[in-house]
Amino acid sequence: MTKFCLEIDSVDKAFPGVKALNKASFKLKKGSIHALLGENGAGKSTLIKIITGIHKQDGGKLLIDNVEKTLNTPNDATRFGISVVHQERNLIRRFSVGENLMLNNLPRTTLGLVDYQEIALQSKKWLEIMDLDIDPSTIVSELTVAKMQLCEIAKALSLRSQILLLDEPTSSLSPQESDNLFLLLKKIVRDEGVSIVFVSHKLEEVFNICDEVTVLRDGKNACTSESIKNLDRKKLVKLMIGRDEQIVKSKRKTDGTDKTILELKNVNTDLGHKNISFELKKAEIIGLYGLVGAGRTELAKCLIGLEKINSGEVIISGTAITIDSPRSALEKYKIGYISEDRKKEGLILIHNVIDNASITVWSQIKKILGFVTNDMISSRVNPYIEQLEVKTPSIYQLISNLSGGNQQKVSVAKWLAAGTDILIIDEPTVGIDIKTKAYLHKLIIELAEGGTSIILISSDMPEMISLADRILVMKDFKLNGIVKNDHKYDTVSANIMEYIHD
């Protein structure tokens, strides 16, 4: 008889205007890694919230070790050995590594004070399991993104978790860091008896690490606990989206004679960039590629006035300019920035969908007519919300109530509505499902064909090679090389990696 450590049996869950789960089922074998897949809005997040005690199902059963349980709070889930590591980091950056790991059960001295020696002793055990050679007194903000991710998993293990849910665990990791993570996940399954639910939109990762797959589509099971050996990419995509995958590649021809719209000359920044020089032509897509921490996002923030450029020149259409804020970047120079961090920088979570999607066009409408109405805003923004297929019961739904992928779509929609001349797009498809990813790729190409100049920042090598006309490789806050892109994956990726490791 197969031993299941977790079972979801015919679970229903509804929210106002939305049936999030409809008789959804899921079975996790003890000591396995099980992929939970589906498009944005398919019900994955809702199912995870039920498993972790945030939501209670309307119907159906949740069983742990073949015994039906009721989870009313996240503490109930923790008590039954269930932990989740979210896509967004949940560590307290000002605290030490040890304090973060032991936060739920801080050891005390006989006088009732926090016992920091015992914190160091206990946390070191869990760090060693994750092969982390870190002093427990190290402040979390000093760690790399990859080490933060591993510390989050170590924290979950310190809670004696036997069921670990990982939500997009590699979204901020380089390929090498992802490979290291997978080795460690296999190790804790083997040595610690942990069972893992793995949520990812990167199907190559699913085939690399997972034993079984459950796919949700529109809140229902497209497949339940299917062995990965019975599937290939084509079959899996069809289960997820109901049709074959569409691969989008840029076929645009650029002869290099187009007008230069943006030029950087020997730019140095307060953040540490040194002598950054490049040109962006009208209607060109240039890629910024590099490992996490290479300085790509930081350069984008300098270009829109969030951080300071202390020397060198930024030239727009032949004129040297100074950008002191994102507002002046948009209103004076028509430069937009789609942030990689939608929750902190891209969206206002306490506002609704239409407010978030229209924030970039208010001043444009007001400048023309002197006032703004809901009808004006809707007519400007709704086409992009519809094109991106944002799943929401209403444009007046709070943005915080949408799935992460649909939040990302709204973040993209607001900049499309702004009609910028230069658009910086930072990790556009992190947390995005396959169908929407293909649509966003098509949209980026169409924007360039329509005359928009695009700076694309992506850690997804196939995405970069599919879309960019030229690829600028960054390392240690410097421009390390430029790769001409003929869209031949093997040769272009090899050329990029030469500059990465140079």
C-alpha cells in the first residue's frame, strides 16, 4: 500500500465571484518531490493556502498520514509538520541568520533572556544540513539571494517539517545556484525523510527534480499524481493550457542604421557601476544578462532616477539629460520601468486593479483635458487588461486578492497603457505561466515593431536569446561584453557564458 503523507480529496473553495477550486485532489507520497503546476489563476496558490492553514476549504478533505485533519491557522500546519517557502523572501533582514532560524522557538536562559549561544549551536545544525558554511551571527542582509533561499529552507527544517512546500524557489537564482539547490533538495529528501511540493513555471526544472506531477486548470484537476516518466514537455504543456505550446521568437531584422534614442557614456553610479557605455537604437531590444548581483536592476534604477549617477553622460536623442525621479523619467523623457519586484515597487496592494493599471496615465489624461473620470481611465487601460487576460472578477477587485501571476500582468498593463518611447522590462516572466509567457514575448516583439525601444533584463537564457537583438553581459557592476544575437541557442549561450566567467 502506497504511503501518502498528505492527501487533498475533492476540495472546493470559492471567493466572491470566483470558484478557485472545484473538486481538486492531490496526493503526496512520503519521501518524494511532487510538482504542482498550472497557469496563473488555476488554483495553485489557493491549494497551498489550504495546505498551510491560511484558508479553510468549503468542502472535501485534508488528510495527513491517512488521518483527516482540520487546519484553522498556519500554526496548525506547523504543528503537523508542514512549512512553506514563498517566492518572496520572508526572512527578517536586520536579524542574524541564527535569530531567523530559531525565531519560532527562541532558546532562553534560566533568567528568561534570549540564549544566543544556544541559538548559534542549534541553528548551526540546520545550516550544516543545507551545506551552508555561514556564521549564525551573520546579518541576513549580508547574504546572497541564493543563501537567503537556503536559509529559508533550513528554517523550515528547524521546525521539524516533514512536508515542505516550495513556491517558485529558483525565481531569483542563477542556473548554477538552481542546480546546487536541487542537489540539496534531493539530499534532504533522502537523508531527512522530507516530502516536497514543488511549484514552478520552469518545466525543465520539473523534469529534472520531480517524481510526480499534479496539474490544475481552472480550479480542476487536469491530472492527479501522474508519474513524470509518463510525460514529456508537450504533453505537460497541453495539460496545463489545454492546447499545444506556442514558441515565440523574434524574426525582426536590424541593420544597425536606426537612430540612437538612448546612449550612456562612461556612466559611474553611487551603487558602484564603472564606465558603463552603450547605445540603444529606436525600436531595438537590447538584453542585459548576468548572474544575480551583477548590477543590472541597479543600473535600471539609476536610469529612472531612483539612484544617483555621479559621472558620465545619459543622452536622449542627442541631448545630454539628468533624470532625478521616475516621474520625470516618464513625463519628460517617456521612459518606463516594469519592476521585477511587483509587490514592493510595481503595485499598490491596498488599491484595486484599475487604480494600479492606470497610475501611469493619470497625468497624461489630466494634461489634455484638465480632469480625469473613471470612463477615461477604463477606456485607456481596459484593452491591456483584456489582452493580458488578467483573471479578476472585477477591475475593482483589490490587487492583493489576485494570484502572483495576475498581479504581474497588471504591473505590465500599466506601462503598456503609458505608451513610453523607452521601456525597461525587468524579469517580465518570473512567476508567469507558459501561455502568458508566450503572449508577453509576442507583446515585447510587437512593441519593438511599433517603435518602442526596449531594455530587457532577464535571468532566463532562452527568453533572452529569443527576444534580444543584442545582449550586453554584466558582471560585478561592469559591462563585460556585447554578444550579437543570431538566436542560435548553443552558440549565443556559449558566448554569453564566456563573458560571465571571464
